[in-house]
Amino acid sequence: MTSSATLPETLAAPSAGNRLWAPKRLLVTPSALAWPYGVAVAERVAKLGAEVVQLRSDRLIGLPDTYRDAKTTMALVTASPSRRRLQPIPPSADWRFDLAEGCPAHCQYCYLAGSLAGPPIVRVYANLPEILAELAPALGQGGVTSVSAARAAEGTTYECSCYTDPLALEHLTGALATCIRHFGAWDAAVQLRFTTKFDAVEPLLALPHRGKTRVRFSLNAVAAERLEGGAPRMDRRLRALRSMAQAGYKVGLTIAPILRLPDWRTAYDELIADIAIMLGDLPNLDLTAELITHRFTPKSKGVLEDWYPGSKLEMDEALRTRKLTKFGSTKWVFPKEQMAQLRGALEASLAQRLPAARVLYWT
């Protein structure tokens, strides 16, 4: 197993048409430049035309005040010991580790709105070798796949996309390629997992993954595309899904957030039908599905209404049911009867059109 973390040669220019984020401003902390990987990322971002600001201390200062400026700012920092400490992440995986925080997309339902503090800049961690070194001690000790008879074949699972979309940053960081190689060289029952809305998968296709990475594409009904600014459209994501499956990767569907769209039954059945057409002729397909309904918290609602004041996303507490999170805070979900209708329809559509897909969970 290797823990090297330099920008790999696979960072070739993606094919024409891929929508790649280019930050306008890069804030660099001194500790980030102590790592060769951090130096390589800073040099690559600078070559793309970003204004580079080298800070005098590791404290981030001069952060943008507006949403627009924040979403074009990247900070190169180091993950502290507390941030490198693995965290359980049920029901997705045994453990969560972070390559970055923040996302360049403009999704009007953004789950990060209630999770990350401060302006929505992208923070990339330069001490990737230290982050990867935290993984091995947790082998076999998780509480999801490590103890599940139904998912035991996945081994110990590690999720790296909880607080970011790593593929959206891959052309700048190369972190995904490094992780894929790391897991591919790991002689143990392990699996790297990440979810993405992006489609620039070409540099990943020929990597020696050895079947130890599962990439899940975040997909939704076409009518939901208006809520996902800055992300490739569904047809591009579906083609990227097919490419990764053809390259031998384990793949998955993250249908999220499931919304009560007009004629939602037809809308989601058409999505699943499109997926079936895209994957139907592939042999030995290893496909999972994760079904996640829309929910919001008082905090996330306030942040999202500030970020997207003209959004048509429904966040009306009168139409929802109040539930408590595991931390005792409030979240608003669809009422029980509507949940049952949504779940029944989507699972029936998957069973009919994609019988090979294993539904991992509904939430």
C-alpha cells in the first residue's frame, strides 16, 4: 500500500465540453506549502489564472463577504488532527474522511448549507499523506459494512465525498486519482466510495483501481436540473456513469434529493428508464442505489434563502413533518404517507427497470 500524494500524470485535460471550475482567487496558508502535494496544487491553480494570495499565518483572513465571491475562492490549507480523525457515516459507509470542504456547484438545496460554517469557499487539504495514513487503523472496525451480512462483500468502506464533490476539484487536485491508487494497492477488503454530480472522468478510467472504488453519480429527474446550477446535465452524468462501469469500476446511483415534483411518478420513472438504457447492455454490472429524500433544517433553510432568494425550491414547514436528528436538532421531512408513496414508486421502478441494482437504503 502506498501513501504517496503528488499530482499524478493522469491529470490530462478532459475532453471538450466538460464543465470545469476555475477559482478566481487562491488563498494559501504557510503550512500548506510545507507539503509537496500542496505546492503542486498551488502551482496548478496559479497556472489556470487564479490570483494567488500567500497568507502570513494559517488563519484564513480576507474571506469574501458575498456568496458570488466566495464561490470563486479556493483556500489551500492543512487538515488538523481533529479533522483527520475518521468519523462514522451511516448509512453510506463505515468511515468518512475529507479531501476538501465546499463545492463549486450552485445547488439550491445544498446539503452543505447547514453543515459548514462561514462563507461557501472551497477548502482543499494539502496534507493528503497524513489524511491517508489515518485509514488503515480503522480497518474492520466500522459500524456499517464491517458488521453487515448484506454488505460484507464491500469490506471496510471509506467515504470521501461527505463535504465536497471530489470529482469537481480533480482537475485541480488529483486527490481522487491518488486515493484510487491507494485503495487499489491496499491488500485488504476495503472500498473507497465517492458521490459526484460531475462528469470529467476521463483521467480516472485507466487507473489501477482493482475494483476497490465505487463511484456513485448523483442523479435526479430532469425537472430538477433547474435547481443544480454549475453541474453537468443528467445526460452527461449518465454517460460518465457508463464510462466508469465500462472501466471496471463498481458504480452506484444516488437519487437525491427526491422531490415532490409535478407528476413525480412519471418524472422519476423516466429517470430510471434512462439509466436502464444507458447501462442495460453492460455485462457483470455491479450497481447499487441510494435513495435520499429532500429535507432541511431551520439553519439550512435560512442559509439557502440568503444564497438563492429567488429559488422555487419548496421549504414550507406546513407541508412537512418535524423530526429530530441524532444530535437532537430539528429537521423537516416529507409526511409519512408521502414518504411511503415516494418509496413505493421508486423502488418498484428500480425493480422493474434495473433489477440488478441493489438498494442500499432509503432515507
